[in-house]
Amino acid sequence: MPGKRARRHFSQLSEFERGLIIGLKTADWSTRRVAVQMDRSECAVRNCWEQWTREDINARKTGSGATRKTTRRENRRIVRQALVDPTVTRSTIRADVGVAIVPQTISRHLAEANLKSKRPFREHPLAPEHRQLRLQWSQARSMWNVTDWQKVVFSDESRFVLGTDDNRVRVWRRPGERYNSPTLFYVTLPAQLV
């Protein structure tokens, strides 16, 4: 994948990678050879080595990067809102927090708390009469052949949305919480459709 390699060049060097670059350059490897070995750009290798020789450090400077727009308290409030109401939207959270931040900032704070926006699992509760109806339906069609089944239209196709809003509900949840009750949506079906 050529795109994957190109994107990797722009990611931050880890402490291990910085140490490896310094070790290889100390062993008299060329910058190009180190870059090929590490799958990093020559510029990144050169910058790491120059920083090491100039400042004798191999870690990023503290305080580097943009300053945060939200305080720790506001971050906790963002996460708490998503935990209390998993269906809350980013714009609602932004309005409640009262800080001028973009929706990606809210997603990033929730991702730091291991919360991702996912489609909810829709549970179909099966009552005993539903089970009986499904059993009767399958027994009535147990002897069907291929030509009979070709006349059946199944309606489980995907939705295609041309606009930006598909009116689907999404929930904030952690991995492994798909079947937890706050993130479940119960669907009630009429007995004739079961």
C-alpha cells in the first residue's frame, strides 16, 4: 500500500524509534540507510539526529504542540455527558460545555476515554408467541426448492444516503459494550411481520 507508507512518514517518532535512529547513526549508518530501515523520511531521521547532537536529548520537548482549549474539568464533563446519555450528539455536548471548540475536539476527548460513536445494536425481543410463529413459518417452507425461494424478496438491503444526514441514531460506547442495556435499542414488531 503506497498510501500507508506515505502517511507513516508524517506520524510522530516514538521514543523507541528515536533511540534506534540514534543508535544506527552512532554506528555510522547513513541517513538514507536509516530512513529505509526505519521506513521513515530522511528529513525525520535527520531532524532526530540533529536534535540529539545539538541538545543531547532524544525525547520531544515538553509543551510542544497546540495548547488545549478545554480544561480537565470540561473534559470530564464531556465524557460524563456521553456516559449518561449515549445518544447525545457532539453539537449538544458543545452547547452544554459552553466552550468554542470544533466537533472533532469532542470526538478526540471521547476517544481518549475510549468512547467511540457506533450504531446501536437493535435487539428484537422474542416473546413465546413470536418464537411459535417463526417455527410455524419455517416448518411451512421446509420443503421449498430453489425456484420457490427465488420468488422471495428479502428486505435486508443497506441504506444509501446521498445527503449528509441519514437520521440514524448513534451511541457513544466503549469496545465490548455493544450488548449493554444503555446502548441497546429495542424494536417492537407486530406479530404479523415476525
